[in-house]
Amino acid sequence: MTEYHDPLRSLFQQAADYGQARAEAVPAARITERGKRSHRHRMAVAAAGACVVLACGGAGAAVLLPRSPAPVAPATSPSPSEPALPTPGPSSGVPAPGRTATSLPGGPTTTDLPQGQTQPPTLGTTTSPP
């Protein structure tokens, strides 16, 4: 068998011989430096990813956690025109002036009477304001 001469094949063979003659191994220090640089890059990416995850988690928790209740407005004091709340009478069972004692199933109680009235109104009667 005769081999015919292919010009493209011979050019590729010459380029391969030239490259092989000039090729040399890369120094170990350069390989180590590239490995360290790659490691630093991966660690920076991992740290940035962890910061993003923590920030998003904190923001999500802040949004989802209940807020403190709104402050309650202070109570207002009654105006001077309103009657004062009844105060308990003396412990002797005798009502104070302007009060009457009534006996209910739960025990004796006192009731405020309108000003100027000394007796409680009877059923069926109405009193007009002074």
C-alpha cells in the first residue's frame, strides 16, 4: 500500500512537533498560587452567600413576627358636671345623709338619692329634676 502525500496532514504534524519541542511543565509554585487563588475565590463566594441568607432570614423574621400592640390612650377623668361615683357607706349599716338603705337578697345596699330628696320614691311616682 502506498501512502499518498496529504499537505494538510503534514502541516498539522509539523505544528505538533514544534509545540511539543517548546512545551515545558509549569512550575509547582505557579500551580500552588492558582490553587490558593481559586480557594480564596470560593470562600469569598460562600461568605457572601451566607451573608445574603442571614440578611434575608432576618428580614423575613422581622416581617413575620408580630409587632407590639399599639399604646392604649390614658383614661380621662370625669368632667366636673358628672356625678361622682358612689362611695361605700359607713360599715355600721347606717346610710349617710342623702342615701337610703335597702335590703336585697344579696344583703343590704345603699342607693344615692337625688339632691334634696330624703326619702326614696315609691313605685308609680316620678320625680322631676330640680
